[in-house]
Amino acid sequence: MLGLVITTDGKMYKKEFTRPLYRSIGEVTGGEYMEHVCPVLLPSPF
């Protein structure tokens, strides 16, 4: 999965992420926690 990484100093770059995503994304973000949000009041499919 290809993702866009935006750093705190405003730099952007593309990075290939592998499964499981929480581990490969965690390496970029500096942690292994990824929040999963389930919207309640938005219409489907949001």
C-alpha cells in the first residue's frame, strides 16, 4: 500500500507500507499505536 507521509517540518514523501499496517506505519510515526475511528452520525460509507 502506497501512502503519503507528511512530517512536522512540512516535508512530504511517498512510502510503501506493508502488512500488517499498524507495524509499518508505526515505524514512520514513532509508535505502534494506530487509532481506528468509527463515525456514528455521518451517512454511509463514511
